[in-house]
Amino acid sequence: MRELLDYLKNIRLAIFDLDGVVYRGNTLIPNADKVINELKDLSIKVVYNSNNSTATRKTYVERLENLNIKSEITDFYTSASITSAEITNIKEKANIYVIGEMGLRQELKSLGHNIETNPTDYKDIDFVIVGLDRDFKYDKLAIAQRCILEGNAQFYATNTDSTLPVARGFKPGAGVMVNALTTCTGREPIRIFGKPEPFGIELILNDANIPPKQVCILGDRLNTDILAGNRAGIISVAVLTGVTTRDMIENIKEKVIKSKDFDTNLIPDLVIEKLADIFKN
């Protein structure tokens, strides 16, 4: 059984991003399944924290199973499930207009909220929630705009990722939809629930009852995964199988040196080319 790098030797919980770390599109990133299974063999708890709100947690379980990775619904903390939990804390059984897909809608419905698809009275809408929507249309944007400007609905977002890693390259992320609504309303989201906000990681730490210093996040984005991990006080590991490159990291380090105002939380504690590099050779 391989040993973890000394920097990670005290880890009891590993938080994995999914897109760009475990898979790209529907394609497993080589050996990601083996690394996850090895961590479990070392009695390290593995959970997943994804900004992608399009799928339900059950769908994620099935997706990983097809990639030879066993998991439970409770292993997943998606921006959709996190958003739904927090919206419920604000108001129960709310009327919500969603720009998003099945994952977000189902998570909200499961907690008792009513999803309006074509509201007759915009003043009845409590929240407009925006996530990734691959069927994004002008009419959806127009309804969301009216709910906010005419009905005073509160505007929230699952995340603001600019891109989504797929098998070959990238596609537009949820940030495109969020920015469209911001542009036509002049309003920023009251809160963004996904990374880089640390809310999801703090929820994981609370559920697992494990101290931050014994937890790491493995992600491919500096401005979401790494930033959220550092804000939550856990060990941040940048994996170069997705968005981030070494040049990007070096550029940020240079900016930090030149400007005291630059956010040092964008710099990962550890950089690896691939997941298997968390183990000693």
C-alpha cells in the first residue's frame, strides 16, 4: 500500500472536485478511480464538492459507479444541494423561479419548495436562483428579469464558473447565465452558494466532525476550489488535469509579490500534475 506525501500524511478527509479532477465530461481521468479507492483503503473519508448543479446527487452516484467508483448520496455536496439547504434556512416552502437544470430543481423540490416555470404574478416569486442551464433561452432570462424588477424576488446563484470542463475542452459555465441576469437587472446575486464561498466545505467539516488541518481539497480551479479551501482553512491541492496550469499559478505568485492587495488564498498549498502524485514514488 502506497504512502501519502509527507504534507498529506495526517489527512483523514479528502474533498474532491469532480469536473476536471475525477472526470471530464463522461470520461474518467486516468487512474482517478484507483486513487480514490486507495485513499479509502487507508481509512481516509472521501466526499465530493462540485459546483455543477445540473445533476441530482443520485445521478452523481450512478455516474461514479459507471467509472468504477462506489459512493453514497451523502458523499456529495453539490452547489444545488448546498443552495437548496441554505434557501430553506431563509424561507421554507418558497416560490422559486429557476434558471437551471434537473439537479437544482429536484434538490429544491425535495425540501418542499415550489418551482414556478411560468409565473402569472411576478410578485408571488420569492427567489430567482440561477445555475448552469444548457437550455438557456431569452424568454427564461426575461421572466427572471421581471421577477426581480417587478416582483422584488431575491436573486441567488449556485456558482459563477465561467467554463465547464468537458471531454474535449470547455463549454460555457453557470457564470454566463448569472452575468446575463446581472446585466439586465443591474443586480448582483445576494449570495453565491458554491465555491469559492467556503459554506459547502464548512458544511462538510461539520458533518464529518474532522478538524480543518486534517482535511484537503483536490481541485482544478484556483478561483473556486483552491480559494474556497484556503478560506475554510483546509489544505488545498491544485490538480493540473483541468483548468489550471503551472504558468497560471506562477503568474498569481508574481502578482502577490507585486501587490499586497492580491488575494494569497488563490495560491494552493500543493500542486500536482495528476491525482496519483499525492502518493510517494
